[in-house]
Amino acid sequence: TDKYCVIGNPIAQSRSPEIHAVFAAQTGQDISYERCLAPIDGFADTIRQLVAAGYKGSNVTVPFKLEAARIATRLTERARAAGAVNTLAYRDGEIVGDNTDGAGLVADIVRNAGVALAGKRVLMLGAGGAARGVMLPILAEGPRALVVANRTRATADELVAQFASLAGGCSLSACNFEDIAAPFDVVINATSASLGGTIPPIPAVTFCQDTLAFDMMYAKNPTVFMEFAAAHGATTRDGLGMLVEQAAEAFTVWRGVRPETQQLLKDMRSKL
Ligand code: ATR
């Protein structure tokens, strides 16, 4: 039995153990996966203990994703671009840091929602860690334009500058919320505003009948962002699929087999 865990503080709320248990059963992989509460000032020590105990990998959640990127002895390209790590693999004496959040987001939008990003106009709301974490995989899909809108304009400018060399043929730019003047094909809410039950002050013209409005948050009921987007004609989607898909990507990184996600996503939705 190969051992894995999810590390955070707090950690009791994590859905990852149930998700990976389903993946393991479905693919016949002999693994264990548990929750691991690391002290706020004890993340590095916790990793050392896990490696010494023969663990094969960990997921990393709040508040350790940045520290995990510093501790890793090697980073994947997408983890380096994200500046954060949500998946660690302990192999061959190395601590490999990866980030599967962007791949999870893209898989949920493209495969599960059936909305291609190639050639589309995409709007990112927010320019913090959640936004940065998914920029590279979105750009890799080849959108026509990617606009980053943020409350603090300077943060959006910095994010755009950081990814300018990775944009390829995509028009990458920053703006203020009030600058938005035409509908986007895909709008991704990567602000933490939904947590507080508020939405970024974006105009109704952001959305049209053809817009997919995606919120990285999820809850039993639609978020205020989803309700606003739906009221202006958009199709909406919350972050539950992204959660399941980032886990599937981590499982694939560790085990080399890709689990099915559709039934699990349905089951988790019905139990929210
Ligand atoms: P996370 O890791 O969740 O991205 P973060 O790095 O602190 O957390 O970033 C939070 C993001 O949500 C930022 O883009 C922030 O905007 P600012 O850069 O202006 O702070 C955005 N945000 C948080 N609360 C918001 C609100 N009430 N309205 C609009 N944007 C908000």
C-alpha cells in the first residue's frame, strides 16, 4: 500500500480523502490517503516526517501552497508559473512540486462543460494566487484574448507582465472592472469575493447568452456571482468539477492512470 495524504491547517474540511478513495477503488490502485494537520510553523518538518515514513506524495492546501513551492527540490513548469504547489511527489530522493489546479479548471470547462477555450475571449476576475495558479494551463488552450480584471489594477498589471512571454498568439491584457465593455465567451471568477457573499463590481454587459460564467467556489446553492451571471443570460458553473478534476490530475501524476470523474462528480453534487 502506497501512502498519500493532504496537508493543511485546518484540514478537517478537506474532501480529498473521499475523492482519492473513490479513484483508488475504481482504478484498482493499492493506496491509502489521509488528512494531515501540519502546525502553521511546521510544514517543512511535516514533509520531512512524511518522506521518512515512506509516503509517496501529498496534496497541499491552505495555507501551505506557497511554502510547498519553496520546499520542493524540483518544480514542474506549471507549478513554477503558478508560484504555488498543490501536489507533491516524493520519488528518487526528490520532492517534486506540481500544480494541478489549472489543469483541473481546464478539464472541467473543456471536457465536462464542453466549452472549448481555443480561439475564445476569456475574462479572469481577480489577480491573486487562485488566478495566477491557472493562467498557464488556460493560455496553453490558445484563447484569442485573456483579460485580467482586478480591484487593485496594479496587481493585474503585474500578473499580465509575468505571463506576457508565455501568451503566444493570445492577446493578454489587464483592466479595471468598470472598463469591461463587451461580453466574454468565458468569465472565470478567481476572486475570493464569493467567500464573503459579494461579487466584483462588473457590469451586466460582461455576460450574454453565449457566456460560460465559472466560479472557482462551490456551495450547496449558486454563488452570488453565478446568480448575477445567470440573470444576464450566462450559463453558470461552480468549482466542484474543478475540485474533482484537480484531484484526478494529481492521481494521474502519482499513479500513471487517469480515473473517471463523471459519476463521482454527480454523487458529490447530490450530497452538497
Ligand atoms: P486567492 O489565493 O484566493 O487568490 P489572494 O491571493 O488574496 O487569494 O487574492 C484574492 C483576490 O480576490 C484578489 O484578486 C483580490 O483583489 P485585490 O487584488 O484588489 O485585493 C480579490 N478580492 C477579494 N475580495 C474582493 C472583493 N470583495 N471584491 C473584488 N475583488 C476581491
